[in-house]
Amino acid sequence: MPWTGLLQFPDDPRNGRAAELLDRLAPEIAALNGGPLHLRLESFIVEDAFNFEISSTLKAIGFRYFPQSGRQLLEDIVADLERQYPSRPYLVIV
């Protein structure tokens, strides 16, 4: 799926790199669907910062944030949300 940033800012070379990275990460993230990390992330969906955190992290990919894997991306988002909500009980999936 082409990234819309390429259409909005076609002359910015970072967009191409970001799109390639997002395309590489997408199937890795999809493969984590339903797993423990996905469930930890999903547990934050009721929090106010959830959508903002997801959106701002995805917008940073290829510009100031370069996750090495889909797992790292989700782990970093979960860690950021856990820092924002430190009193929230940590979800342990067994």
C-alpha cells in the first residue's frame, strides 16, 4: 500500500525512505496480531493518549525514528504509553 506522504511531499527524499520502512514493518506488525505484545498495546486503547501516541510515532518513522522491526515499533509505543500512565497496572499475558 503506497504511503500518502509521497503524494503530499514528492520532492522530500525522506518520504521514500519512510514509505519503504513502513512497507517493511507492516507485515511484521500484522504477524504480531493477537500476540502478547499486541494485547499489551491494545489494553491502552481506552487511554486519551493512545491515538496521539500511535499517530506521532508513525509520523516519525523514517524522519527521526527508525525501528529495526515491527516488534521494536510496538515495544517502543507500549513503553511510551506505560511511561505516560505509570499508575496503570502492568498487563501480564500468560
